[in-house]
Amino acid sequence: MSDTVKKLSFWQLVKGNIRNYSMFLMLAVIVAGFAILTGGVNINSRNVTNIFIQNSYILVLAVGMVLVIIIGNIDLSVGSVAAFTGALGAMIYNTGLGILPTILLTMLIGAAIGCFLGYFVAFIKIPAFIVTLAGMLLFRGLTYIITNVTPVSLRDDSFRNIASGSISFSFLEVGGLHLFPLLLGAAIMVVYIAYAFWDRKNKMKNHFHVLPMQYFILKLILLSLVVLVLCYKFADYRGLPTVVMVLGITVAVFVFVTQNTVFGRYIYAVGGNSRSAKLSGINSEMVTFFVHVNMGMIAGLSGIVFTAYMNSALPQAGNLFELDAIAACFIGGASASGGIGTIMGAITGGLVMGVINNGMSLMNIGADWQYVVKASVLLLAVWYDIYTRKKAGLA
């Protein structure tokens, strides 16, 4: 009898969590598929590092975009805002200001743009689609004006290290293996595992549902293996890419905000039902406003990363960035109707798109077919969202 109960509880867990983990399974299947088709080239250390570097600015954008989608909005302006702030960041850096002040100032400019757009969405009640469409055209035009439709070169190559540089230490190098990523990954997992046990204990104390211990342990083991394998890939090439550190800090901050703060809970409440949230005492307008401010700030960071990646600020930068970021969020499990989505899901969705692009390029498949495949994956992800919501009685 106990075995039957265990099996039943296992399948209940699978059925109840399939939506949350389906994008991770999709990424694993896609990686494995391209590993077979490319003879393992897509999973060598150099290629894994390049996937993160080449998709870093989209992954950064996806962190902000998923919050916008959770509250039931959309932001079409982020590509143009990234281009505009990236150009301003290059100009600021060329005045002689250091890299860190340039990044902070550029993100503040992005936040100011978010204030401008967010005001019309949150308080004037103009639909976000219209406001951000106007923002897309406005800041694309302003980018052309301030750059005079000419690339803005950087005064030196130091800025480029944000996207293309690596963090490594010679005293931590053994036989060509850079140990810093491995040590950092191990330290992060130790901290995370300690936090996971503490969080589980608190949830049990407050009578919240938790995974059975055996599945909880299995989840931690699998996550640790993924992190350590990824860190090994970085260690085996050039060390930890600087942009991965930037992305990791960004993800950690917003995972904490969405999962452990009142504001994070308000975002999901507003996305789930804005009217009910307002009746519960939540200031829906302010939540919407600050989500758009945050999106502007993240777009500023993405603009800096892309400028560093290209080693110059291009007038045409940011083209279709907003669509890639939106696709990453939906593939990563965000719901088109709002209220559902996670930061890690958006990052996974962005990696799905990046791995597909990279794998097809390694197979010498043209950009035309890449668009077809990406469109199919996006359509499948949205269909899956609608299907699971209907099955759960949510739509």
C-alpha cells in the first residue's frame, strides 16, 4: 500500500509541477539534440561560453520584461531604449568617466525613461502597447539624432571587457583550468542549499506545502550538477565571463525581489487580478509604474552590455530586441494573460532561443529557417500556456 501511495504522490507532483519545469526539460532536450546533430560541438567549453556572451543583452532584457508581462502589460520600447541608452553610455564613457559610474548613470537614464513611459501607462491609463509603441519610435528617432546615424566608437577597449572579458586569477589556474568559476559555483550552491533547507523549515512551520524530502534532495542534487557543469565549462575556457557575473547579480537581485519581498507579491497580485488587488489595498498604479521604471533601468543595462559586445554604439542597435525578450518570457512559462512567470523561467526561455540559434548556425542553416524555427517554438509555448490553463480551469 505504501508503494502505491508513493507512486501516486510522485505522479501528482509531476502533474502539479509540469508547467513549472517544462521549459527546463525543453532546454535539456534541445541541447541534447544539437549535441547529437553537431557531434558535441555545441557543448564544448568555448561554445557554451559564447552562447552566454552572444545572448547576454537579451537575457538581461528578459529579466525586466517578465515583470512587465506578469502585470499583464507589454513593452515594445526596450530595443530602442537600449539603443538610446547604449549610445549615451558610450558618449558618457568617452568624456573620461570610469566604467562603473558610466554604467550607473546610464541605468539612471533608463530609469528616467521608464518613469516617463510608466506615468502614461499607470496614471493616464493609456494601454501599455500604445505607450511603448510610441516610445519605440521616439527613442529610435532620438538615437539617430544623437548619433547622427554614425557609430559611436569607444575611447579604449576597457569598456569591451563588460561583455567579452573574463574573471580569472593566475594563482587559481591549474593545468589550464581556471578554478575561480568552480570555487564560486560551489560557494553559491552551498549558500543556496543552506537557504533552501531554512526556507523549507519555515514553510513547514507555517503549514505551507513543500516537496517530500526525497524529491527536495533530488532537486538540489540536479541543480548543483547543472551549476557545477556550467562552471566547469567556463573554467575550461577562459574563466568566468564578466557578463555572466553581471547577469548573475541581476538575476539574483530580482529573484529575491519577486520571491521574498512585499513588492514582489504585489506584482503577482496585480497581474493575477488588478481590480481585486486594488480592493485589497494594493496601489496597482504605483506597482505598474515602478515595474516600468525597472524595465527602463534594465534596458539601460542591456544597452551598455550590447555596446560593450559590439565595442561601439550602433544607431541600429536594439533592432527586434523587444521581440526576442518577449519570446524568451513566453517560452519560459510566462502567461499571456498575466499573473504567471518567473525570472529563472525567462532566463531559460532566452537560453532556449540562444541554443537554437547557435545550434542551427553550427549546422550552417540559414537565418531564414532560423526565423521559422523560432516562430514555431514561440507559438508552441503560447499554445502550451493556453492548453495548461484550460486544463486547470483557469481560462
